[in-house]
Amino acid sequence: MSALRGEVYHCPYCGGEDLRPHEEPAGAWLCRSCARVFTVRLVSVDESRIPAHSHTAAEEDRP
Ligand SMILES: [Zn+2]
């Protein structure tokens, strides 16, 4: 898993799809629709909430 930069498909500000990687700061994206430069930061991953893992988690909860 790459926590440094995830692929971004839509601008979080205007919803535009014309995004380009931006040099500064590292990992930033430039939206060519609204000219905003932003970064996306991964905070955490709660694996128990990933659907593919929920079956296993439910079994572990049983006595
Ligand atoms: Zn935008």
C-alpha cells in the first residue's frame, strides 16, 4: 500500500476530473478546473470495515 500518494480522480472542491500531479508540496495535485492545489492524506485504515474482511471478523466475534 502506498500511503504517500493515492490516485485522485475528482477534485474535492469542485468535482473536476482534470487533475495533474503537482511538484510542490510533494504528493500534491493541481485541479485544472478551479486552479486549486491540494494534497490527500491517509489518516488510517480500519481493516475490519473492508467488506472483503468483514466475514472473517464476524467469525472471530463468535464464542
Ligand atoms: Zn477543482
